Amino acid sequence: MSKPRIASFDALKCFAIYCVILGHTIQYYYPNYSYETYKNNYLFSLIYSFHMPLFAIISGIFASSSLKLTPGDFIKKKSINLLLPSFSWAIFGIFISILDNGGSRSIFEITIKHLTFDFWFLKCLFICFVIAYATKKIAPASKVLFFSISVLISFLSNQYYVTFLCPFFISGIILSDFITTFRKKCNYFIVVSGILYLLLLIHWDSNYLVYCSQPYTLMSFLHNEQYFISRTLIYLYRFLIGLTGSIFIISLFFKIKDCHSIFKTIGKYTIGIYCIQTWVIETLLPRFIHFDNVPDALFTFIIAPLFSCITLLLFTFVLDRMAKHHLLAKYFLGRQ
């Protein structure tokens, strides 16, 4: 079933990538930077309760057409869409690391490191697509089996946080079959998911972030079975707060009937924006820009949001120019 292109999804994708940039701005430019200070920033903790699950669900909503392709066409399409940009943008990281290296590591080691670990989210999405594609062949009709088998497969390894994000991706695929009903009843979902999200948020702690807690995988239980209950509860809690937060935001954006063209443009380049911000916001600018001794509230609610907005617009401008060149669009934006 083809999904109608609606303005709310353009605005939604724009909001999602803005949250990524805002979260990273707080993380890398927080006054008197330290892991404990930025991790406990309220806005940072709020964003990280839902923003990557939201991206995974959005990706799942638009995944259905790819799952109908032949195996060869599927692998080719997803490799170009997701893996090719991650490898192409990794060239910048390789170049930066070679300049900073000082001879401590070989160029080969640097290259392998960046090609393997850079842009983990794109690699995670690729694995989620493969899991979903394979599971669809096993359970083409049953949504319960489709979800259950996919999640069980994701427990085999938490590489690129697949265990964390795969359930959201699969939820997005299932949600896509009910998107028309979802839109019609968005007011109901706003109220229900909003209340549930707020109740869950009361007990949210940044220590529950997937980046902070122990991995939830089959092997982790075989070696540390005494942590089964505590890790399971954290896993379920993290899933529920991510799901309810994402459903609440998606429902809110379904109220949008039209949006400015800039949101549509930004929505087209979320992969490119995710990649370019990695080098600009996370790697290069922190060497030159600091906000030490700036009051926490001023940085959190004024400086960081404005800084994120400006960089988002600049990234979009650059990527829009790149998209006009076929090779750049293919290798750096995943266009076919």
C-alpha cells in the first residue's frame, strides 16, 4: 500500500533531525564540559528519551516498499541508501584522524576504525532492514510473529545499538499499515500517548540511556544471568518511554496540514544532515567554540537552540547544492 505524502511527515523529519543536532550541541558544547554535567541536563535527557526511537519509527513507516523488492534489488537499494553515505562521509574522519594522529596508529588502523564505527545509526538501520526483510519471508501475515521474531533476532548482538532500535523500526513498519486510521484518530493518540509519556518521564533517568547502561543481548544474559530482571525492566521501560514519546510527537505533527518549503527541503536531507553534523558539530567546531562560564539556563534554552537552528539551515543549504550533482548525491546522500 503506497503511503500518501503529507506535509506533517516533512515537518516531523525536520523536527527529528533538529533534535539530533540540539542534543549533540548540548553534549559537545555544554558549559564547563563533563560527562556528568551534560548527561544530567534536563533538555538533553528529555531529547534522548525519544529522539532516536522516533527516527527509527519514521524509517520503519517508509520501509514497506523496500521489503517487497527481490533480495538482490533490496540489498542494492539499502546499500546505496545507507552504507554508501556512511563510508563516503567516513573519508572526512579518516583525513582528520590522520592529521591528528602523530604517527601513533597506522593509516590502515585509522581507516578500518572509521569505516567500521562511524555513522552507527545508518549501519543500524541497514541491519534492521535486513532483519525485517528476512522475518517478512518467515511470517508474512502475522504482525505478532513479525515483531516477536525480529526482536528476538536483534538480541543476538547489540552492535550499532540494534537491540535498542530494532523494536522501534519494526513498530514503524507495523504502524504504516494503519497510518490512515492513525491520522484520523490523532487527537485520541495525542491524549493517551501524551499522558503515558509524561507518567513514564517522571521516573526517567539519564542513567537508563542505552549509551550508559549494560547491553541487553542474549550473550550478556548467558554470562550475567543474575542481572536478567533488572536489565529486562530497564529495556522495557526504555522501549515504552521511547514508543509513547514518539507516538505523541507523530500524533501532534499529524495535525499539520501544510508546512513551509524549508521544512520539506530539510526533510529530504536527514541522512546527509546526520552525517555532516558528525564532523562539524561533534568534531571540528568544539575545537574552536566554547561556552564555558555561560549560565546553564542561557545555554540550554537560548544559545543551544539558536546554534542548532543556524547550523541546521547551513547544512541544508550545503546539501541542497550537493544534491544537484549526480555523483555527490549518490555517494554522500544515498540517492539512486
